[in-house]
Amino acid sequence: MTYLLLCAGFLLLAVIAATVLRRPGGPSSGALAIAAAALILLTAVFDNLMIAAGLFSYADSHVSGLRIGAAPIEDFAYPLAAVILLPALWSRLTTARSADDRVVEGGEE
């Protein structure tokens, strides 16, 4: 199995889960775009540093060959999945918690 296929499956699961979990009132698209850009930039910098330092490497037979510096393009799927999935999970959990808080504040415990 190639890393690209693994990452595609991981991204697909993140999109499906985010679609199911997302609630109205979550972060705006602009905020998500800024977060994605920041995470991709940080991934590019630190993956390249770690690969250059010899902390890890990738077998050429398992990567697509597309790279940003020394980092294979597949490494960028994980921060992208985080930007897709985590805000949806956060909005779901905070919505549930807010409902619990309203019950407690209303006098029902």
C-alpha cells in the first residue's frame, strides 16, 4: 500500500466524520483556511528539518514522488485532515456541553 492511498482513505474518513459531526455555528471558512495554511506551512518547515536531520525517511516505492523540499506531498494530508475533522468534533462536543450547562443552570441537576 502506498502512502498516497492511505492518506486518501484517511482524508475521506475525516470528511465523512466532519459531515456527520458538524453543527451550525462552527468556525468560518476563512478561519479554517487560515488554520490550514498555517498548519501546512509548519508541516513543510518541520518535516523538512526532521528529514534533513535524519530522524526519519520514506521508501521511494511507497510515495508518489511529489515533494515539497524533502517532504513527500502525502505528509500534508494529516494537517489537512485535522483542519477538516477537529473543528467539526469541537462544535459537536461544545454543543452537547452547552446543552448540559443549560440544564444545570436551569436548576435541574
